[in-house]
Amino acid sequence: MKILLSTNAQNIRTGNSLSDLLYIFNSIKAINISENFANLSCDTKEEEIIKFLDENKFDQAGLFDTKNKITHIATKSSTGRIDTKEILFNDLISESTPLHEVANLLKANKFFLVLQNKDIFGIITRYDFQKIPARIYLFGLISLAEMHLTTLISADNDDGWKKKISNKRLAKAEDNRKSRGIGSLLENVQLCDKKEIILKTQELLSLLGLSKSQFKNEMKNFEHIRNNLAHSQNILSDNFDAIFNAIKTATNIIEKSEKKIKDLHTI
């Protein structure tokens, strides 16, 4: 595969790097997608807690002591009973925790309590990634990763990538280009086709540090989350692992691509 670079053309454009994306979303904090944390007196009877949770469709509620300090979490178990646990340091995150860090934290725990001015203000759960700020972050990250896949494939400047998808798919890309009136042929190739091109390009698989089967499995999940985001569908219908893995896949693609671009020399 030959790589051609001009002085500036192949540099990562401002706004298209992972650091640029995270800088933008650093302004969206945990508190921006959290919910108020409902709480009851620690003297509240179990049946009253159950009724309160059911009526409000909550999974958890806080329990406050005689000093009005929330010290425990009450959760309705799968058996219908109430489980109570003391609030620990690991249950808490700061209101200023950036959105992308929240995603990593929710991989380990299903929810966190949000601190504001040293007091428990709200609760953030995996379900909150259905909200617009989180969905925009995910779609931006995945879109940036797809752009980097295009950049990596385009480095094959003898257009050898065209031989790696069917004539029918090439014709589809050409139709897309004509109807849109913008972009190169490769830029009008769909994500599923880019996946096939990468699968047939060992150099790019090696660059991403993935085997064919690993890349195929990761991209299947990646496409699933991307399509659900694009069509405003539920992205938590399976489990949060799907979201976390899509973030991991996108980040890997972007980081490896950015390193490749920076390491290249004109040849």
C-alpha cells in the first residue's frame, strides 16, 4: 500500500481528532444527564418504600438519617423485597465528571450518585445514555471513527480497494455520489462495505491490532449501535456492554489512525 502526503493535506483537520471531540464534550458533565435522587427517611417501612418505588417507576431511593444526611440506598430486588446498602465512596462521582468518563465508569457499575457541593444531588444510571447529550456524543465518536476508516482505506491510492467489494456495491456508491452530488466514490461507500474492505486488507487489520474475526465481531456491534442512533431507536435494548464496546472500537480506530497519519512521511 502506497501513502502519499502533501505538507498539510494529510494532517488531521481541526475538529476531526479524538482530542477535539473530547474537548467539546468535556463541557457536558455528569450532572447534565443525571436525575434528582429521591430519598425517604430511614424509618420508612419496607412496604412503603416498595410502593414509593413502584408508583414513581424508580429502581433506587436514598434513605436519610436523623441529620437529614443520605446514608443508604434502598433497591427493589428481583424477589420484590428491598435491599439496603450503605453508601460507599465508590458509589459516588463528582457533578463535574465529563460525559466520556461517565461511560467508562458505568461499565463497572449500573449507577452512581452525583455529588454537588459535597452533598448527594442526583443519580446517574445506564439508562441516562438514552438522553440526547449522550446520544450526540456516541454518534459523534462513531462518525469520527468511520471518517478515519475512510482515511485509512484511501491511502491505497491506486484504488485497489475497489476490487475488495462487489460491482453491485460499487454501483450503489456511484449512485449515492450522483444523487448527493458531493464527495469521492469512497466517501459514498457505506459502512458495511468499508468493513469488507478492511477485512480484505491485512495491513489495516494489523494496524488496528485485530484479527479478521475480532474486527468482524466488533464492527457488527459498532454498526448496530450506529444504526440505532441514526434512527433514534433504543440503544439499550441489549445491554450496556454493547455501548461500551462500540466506544472502545471507535476509540481504537481513531487512535490507531491518528498515529498512522502522524507517523507517515512523503514517499
